[in-house]
Amino acid sequence: MSEQSTTIISKVWGMCNPLRDDGVSYGDYLEQLTYLIFLKMSDEYSKPPYKKETGIPQGYTWSDMSTLKGAELEDQYKATLEELAKQGGILGMIFAQASNKISNAAILYRIVQMIDKEKWVSMSSDVKGEIYEGLLQKNAEDIKSGAGQYFTPRPLIRAMVECIRPEPKKTIADPCCGSGGFFLAAQEFITQNYTLDREDKEFLKNETFFGNELVAVTFKLSLMNLYLHNIGDIYGNIPIAHGDSLLTDPGYRVDYVLTNPPFGKKSSITMTNEEGEEEEEELVYNRQDFWTTSSNKQLNFVQHINTILKSTGKAAVVVPDNVLFEGGAGETVRKKLLQTTDLHTILRLPTGIFYKPGVKANVIFFDKRPASPDMQTKEIWIYDFRTNVHFTLKQHPMTDADLLDFIACYNPENRHERKETWAEENPDGRWRRFSVDEILKRDKTSLDIFWIKDKSLADLDNLPDPDVLADDIIENLQSALESFQELKKQLS
């Protein structure tokens, strides 16, 4: 890393502690940085050699604010946020409901001066990205479970991209893109593995990515994160849309889908009843392109992903265990996937890798196939990376190296040449093949399959760590509570 990179990163991080002492969270700091860096970059674009029309009204530019101090700076910043929120297009999207969260005028001045001293447009996207991604991760750690909704472990993202191996001039979607992690990893993979000409680079920047993000604050963070990584054009193509991707078929079809839909089984919408009280109502999506109707959010995302894939498209999707074994709509979706796509690989993920505790998840890899009466899935390969494996976010986080064995077994160069590591004489082998006939004979066509002996159950002296046991207890209690709530709804 260059000296300039190290200096600016340390400056940005240096503001964190005084802001935290002042009650400003990483998330709020990140949001304010989004506004301020955007204003500074717009100012740079308005000058030679770019001379772009930025759309920012006179009197509310970076130059109108950057020389001020104290109360004058606070007032100007507040007025700027309010004015830009009224604008149309990308400006209005980024500044919607914006407010100044930095109440200490002296710290606000220091942040403005820090940003003002740098040339952000000419700074490499690697440096800008490193600053922003670092803050996103800190924010994820800061708000724990809430961040699991949009912060997928980066080693897992990179492994999924490595297996899918996206190519230049192909399209990639993430219908719940969070802070844009899958897009950035795909961009990095393409630039590192292919020699791109000017046309390829232009396509990668403006035509490759399609995304949705439902949460307003996360949508803003994603816009800025992609922009800092040279994806999309703030004054032209916007690669992501703000809203619920499940509401309708967007019309586009893509070559790849890489995604981690948000945790939580139910889709719901908050309504106000006749007494003026807020109630949550289950949201059921009645879409003609779906195989079945369900309030289960993950099952709906799987169906949506199937819709937006081209007939030759490929998907890698993080799903919780219930998608693999749930009856009713779950069984319908699994059977349809086996019938119409080549659902060739399942990676059973270890616990302790997400910010929401106790999450048991998997990655399913499937290739869509043109319409045919024949069963498209012939065999499913399962890699059990969960049994006797556990990570923690701080003391023992998952790294890229931990997923190298899975990638080698997956064999991305030619996945039709694979070799099992499981055998009768090696019952602890993690990589095992199952024919589709074996799967179809299972109760509810369950894909929740494991075979390695759990050492913690076999040996009482070798119990899991207390935090693992605590996570399991929490998950079991939450699951029981959900079941009782479901029963209560049915009874009433």
C-alpha cells in the first residue's frame, strides 16, 4: 500500500474515537462520510479537466461549505443536506431524509478539512474501497445482529465468486445487495483474471451489475461503495434500485446471481389498524412466475432468482437450513429446482461466521437449464463444512484459507471432473456425491444431509465452547418461540 493510502486511511479512522465518545456510531459516521465525500467528488468533477454538470444547486456546493467553521459550518451543512434531499435522481436518493449526526462543530470541521485535502476522484478505487469497506465491517461489528442483514463474510463472498467464475461482458445480479460486497468481489475477479479492453471496462462499469436494496440507509452506503469502486456513474447509469425486489419481475435476465438474502423466515409489512396501532402483517407475493405462494422470504428469493436468470444462467445463493428441509412450499420449490435447474452443489456453512448468532446456513449452487421434460439435476455434491467446525467473529474468524479445500473440491475449471473425499473407509470425508434418485426418495425431498459423526455428541469431555452452546440455545429458543407464535396465529 502506498504512503498516501496509509495516510488517508489512518486519518479517516482517526476520527472514529472522538466521534464515538460523542455518541456517533460507525454507521452514522459512515453515512456522514457518504454525504461529504460525495459533495467533494462532485466539486472535483465540476472543475477541469472533467467540467461535469453536477446538478448541485449554487450556494450548496462543497466550495460553499469547506471554508466555514463553527456554527456557520453547521448551518451551511444542515441547509445543504435539506436542499439536496429535494433534488431529483441520484442526488435525491443519496440525500433523502439526510440530517447532520455530528453535533460537535469542531469535529465536523476536522472531517471537512480532512476530506478537502485529498483529491478523491484521482485516488485509486482500491484505496477508496479499502477505507469504505473497513468502515462497513466496523459498523457490522458495532451493531451485531442487525448487520447480518447486509454484511456477508468477505472470505465466503470471494469463495462463491471463485466457484462461479464470472466472465467479462456478462451480467450479474444481487436482488438484496446490501453494501455491494458480491459486486465488488466479482469486479475484482474479472479484472484480475482477464485482460480487458476499453469496451470490456466500460461494460464492467456501466452494464454488468443489477441490484436492489430495501433498507434506505444501506442503499445509500451501497451506492457510495460502488461509486468509490468505479461501478456505475452517479450522473448516468445507477446499478442498483431502492425497493423490494420481490414485488415484481424486473424484466431483465442475467448470466449470474450471487446473493445472500436477509435472515428471517417471514416477509412482513407494518400496517396501522382501526385503533391506530401498528401491526405486522405477513406479506405473500402472488406472482405468476413463482412456482408456489409462500410468506417464507428465502423461498420467495429462490423463486425470484430462478426468474431473473437467463436459460443458461448460474447462481450461488446463501440460504438458511429451513430452505433445505421445510415441507409444503419448501418441498415444492426444491422439487422444481431439481426438475428445471442443475442443482449441483451445496456447501454446508459452519456456525459463528455471521453477525446474527446461531445462524445455520448453506450455499446452494445451481445452473438454470432451457425448458425440458427431463430432470435437469442428475447428482448433488455436498461439502460438509459445518460438522466439528466452528468460528467466532473475533478470536477465530473464518479466512480465505479455510475455504480453499472446498474450492479445490468444487473444481471451478471443470466441475464435471470431481472426486469424493468421503468413502466407507474414510467416513469423515467432507465431500460426498448423492444421485438425484437418492434425494427424491428422502422425506419431503430434504436436502439437509450430513454424515460425519459430531465429536461433541460422541465425547462428553469434548463439548463445544460455551459461546457455541449459548448460540445453539438461543437459536433453539428463538425457533420454539416462532413455532408458538405461529400456533397462536392459527388458533386465533
